[in-house]
Amino acid sequence: MGTQEPKDEWIHLEENGAPPDLSREDAAFERERERLVRDHLGKIALVRFDEVVGVFDTLDEATAEAHRRFGWGRMIFCLITERDEPEYIANVDTNHPSFKPLD
């Protein structure tokens, strides 16, 4: 039985659902952590599947570029820190009434 590929869609969290499997994104971030900490400490890394695809000064910049490049596909944003565990700073439910899409 093989591993199922994750869907290329924005991650939706259900109220009582299991947390999403972000092992691919976590592994991509960890592979690059040493370089990211050395060169971009305190900035935001945009991770899509198995790749760190960009580094940004702010979450707003990262979100705008991610949306421009990938639409609302699967991605995570990580604060670049020296800690062992990445700190996820964004997981937005685009169906939530407080969400306002980019124009």
C-alpha cells in the first residue's frame, strides 16, 4: 500500500478533524534550516510540498506572492528560528467569514 500524494489545495481544518499531515513540508524546511537560519533568521519561509520556494520579510509579502504564484494551493509559512521545531504562523481558513480575499 503506497503513500497517497497530498492534494494541491489549501489546507482546511475541521472542528473535530485530525490535523493535516505536514511531514513533507516539515522535512523540506528542516533540510534547509541551517542555511535559512544563517541567511534569513527571523523572516518567513514559504514551503510548498518538498521545497522552500521563497523567503520574505513579512507574512503579508509571503501570502501575496504565494497566492500570485500558486493560487490557493497547498503551502505553509514558517517563521525561521533556531529552534528544533518550526513555528507555523499561518493557516487560514479561506471559508471563514473574517477572511477577505486579495483583489
